[in-house]
Amino acid sequence: MSKNPQKYLQALGIHSLQQALVAYNPWWKTKSFSVLGVPDFKRDAFIQAMRHTEANHGLALLINGPRRVGKTTIINQVIRCLIEEKKVPVNRILFFSLDDPLIQQLPQKDQGTLFEALLAQWAQVAGTALRTSPNTLYCFLDEIQRLPRWELYIKRYIDLRYPIRFIISGSASHTIFRKSLESLLGRLVDISLPPFTFREYVRYHHPEHGVFLNKLAEDVLDIGEASSVIQFNRRLSEEIKPSAIQQWNRYADEYAQRGGFPQLWMMGTAVERSVFIDQQFVERVTLEDLRLVKEIRRPEIFHQFLRYAFARTSQEYNLEELAGLIHTTRVTLTEALPLLLQTELIRKVERFTGKPVRLRSTHAKLYAADLMLMQGITKIITSLEGEERGRIAETLAHNVIRLFPGVSDISYYREPSGQQEVDFVARVGSRVVPIEIVYKNQIDSHHRDSVRSFLETHGKQNSFGILVTKEDWKIEQPILEIPLSIFMLTA
């Protein structure tokens, strides 16, 4: 930046950093939280965020996840809680979004200098030098990945023991943040925020179940231990009787059709949702998020790959077929896939090998992070009562399994002969749990035989499997049968 920062900023039309900051921090003037449109409904992650914000561990907190899942909303809710409930003086709280044109209009080499200038302006408002403040200061930074070398700034303030609690958010996955997180090893905790889970969806749209579901969120399920799964299901059965399963199935079908992105719930037509999905989750992901990792010379290939993956959720992908469709090469797509996985919008599940270390496989499936991504591309109503109910139920189950604590890997099993398959194998430490999805009115013996065969070949003592059903609920080892709607309440 220029030797005279003030003149340099004025030449860019920036005459007052304080005015810019007041726009983001209206509580400095009103002395109360006054941001419009912040919902009272709090996601499960809010409790975690508040716990880490108030903790004395001195670490930064990263709220991480794909676009449009509500990261900024949680930040605003934490700020409101600090001001209204914890009575933190308003001048000790700073919020700023690093994708603001104020900072993004500058050359990358100057953005860090402006960031430091913003903090210096905050010090004036707070009435104390940041380093010697006798009280904890709270710095909320949205879209942190937009600031070049952001991790170095956070690391410096933490290492120098500034009394600043950094709460940061980013619209990218841990893979995108990998190098940055390595620099912050031991200095940061993170909360991964997916689209609304089924449990959160029901709590939002059917608040009569709120007390039960809030209490359920306090319990932790160990999917690798049969006793934990059995106990969790017994607690569920105390609240949900067998006669109520059809009602919860209706909730599950509603969730399948509406998805976990709140902004889409307000849109009236399928066309409106489709356009939004293509712009926000296809084009902007490539043009803004992935360009922070690598120069994208042909973004249209990434766009078509994402659309292909959304439309074919739960199916084995064929790179040769896709390469022919979009007039590129398999090599190009092979290089593109790891980048697209970093968006957290699609996830890869490889074939089970029996080994704890994942080896590169030519067989894999892709799953959309939310069924609205599939619906936006295909225009198919993602109903559990429609023709695509098998793929829809499988995608819903996958997006639950990946949230279970301790799961290090998810794969799918196919016997070499191809006669027996299991949709998912969840690895928890040295244990593997086969999970088969059968969303049918009647379950034939073939599915139970597949799970039983897997346990005989790859299981250990006390191993068990799970059959995710439509209505059957039988908690008996070695195969636990759990309705999909009940299974989705476990995470």
C-alpha cells in the first residue's frame, strides 16, 4: 500500500474506515443488537459455537461449510447472545466480511494492510490497545478465505497472546483450508456446518417436537458400538411409538423434497430454485471458491461435472462417459474431481477394500450434499414415494452417516461375483458397520443375507449391521432394523 495510507484510501473513494465498520457493526451506535432478519431459531451448532466463544482455551473458532448453510446467521446469533445475554460491551465486538468490495477492490498485496487498518480503527472504538485490553475482545470475520494468507494474521495475534477471540467462517472445505489449518495447528477449533439436518428441519417446521429434539441433540451416538445404537433407539422409542412412524415418514418425505437450504424454502417455483442452485452452487463455486485454490481455465467443465454429479447422486460415476458428453478428456476430469470434492457439495464413496487405509480405486459413487441440488438440475421431485425413492433414500442415509462422530471412512461393498452388495460400510477405528438401505413396504431376504454375509466375512466378535427400512423397527442383533426417518434423527 502507499506510504500515505490515508491518501491511498481516499483515492479509492474510501474516506472513512469507521463509517465502513459502523455499517457492519450497528450496535456501536445503537448500543444494542440491531441487525434485521436474524432468526430466533438456532441450529444445533449454535450451542457449540457459544461454548467455544466463551471458553478460556484462547483458540480461534472456525465455522466451516458449503455456501448458503447459515454460517453468517450463526455468527450474528452469537453476537446477539454476547450483547443481550452476556452483557458484553458493544465496542468490544467487531464483525467484518472479507468479501466486501472495500477490501476486494485492492490488489491482493494491499488487502492485509487494509485488514490491519480495520483492526486499528476498532481499537479506537474499543478505547484500548488491542494487545493490552484488560477484557476479552471478540473479532468475527466472515468469508475469511477471501483474505490472502489470512492464517498468518490469526496465528500472529494468537501467538502474541492478544486478548482477542477470533470467530471466523469460510465457504470452503477443510481441504481448501488444509495448508492454512496446518499453520494454525493447535491454535484453532472448528465446527463443520452442513445443510439443515433432518432433526433441525423437523424442529424448525414442526416445533411441537422441539423439546424432544433439543434433548436428543445432547446425546452422542457411537455408530461403531451396538450397545450405543440400541440405547439410542430405545430413547427414541420412548418418544416415537410404532403407530407414529408413518407421521415421521411424512416428515422425511417433506425434507427430501424441500432440502436443507433455508433460502430455498422461501422460493415459490421449481424454476426459481433451479436458477438459484445453478448460479450459487455451480457457477459461483467455481468462479469464486475454487479459484482461490487453482486457476480454472475452463470453468464450464467444472460446471458440467457438478451438474452431472448432482443429477446422478448415489450412482457409480463414469468419467469416460462424462468426458464424451462434455468434449474433454478423462485426465482433465480426474484432475477436476478432487477440486470439486473440496466444495463439500458432492462427496465420494469408494468401494470397500477391507483395508483401513484408503487406496485409489476405479470404482466410486458420488453423493449430493443435499437433495435440492439433484432437484435443481433434474427437475425431478425428490420424493420418497416417487420412482427415484431408492436413490433418494440412499442419499439421505449417506448424509447422516457422514455426520456420526468417529467415522473415518465410508465405502460401499460389492462381492466380486456381484451377487451381494451393501450400500455403505462405516469404519469406526478398527470396526466396520455394514448399512443397507431398503426403503420398501416389504423387505426380501436378499438384503438381510447381504448384510449377514458381510459380517461373516469382514466382521469381528460382536459385530453388527444395520438395515435402514421404511417402517420395520427391530432392535435385535446382529442386524438392527431402523426406519429411515428414525435413522435420520440419530445425527
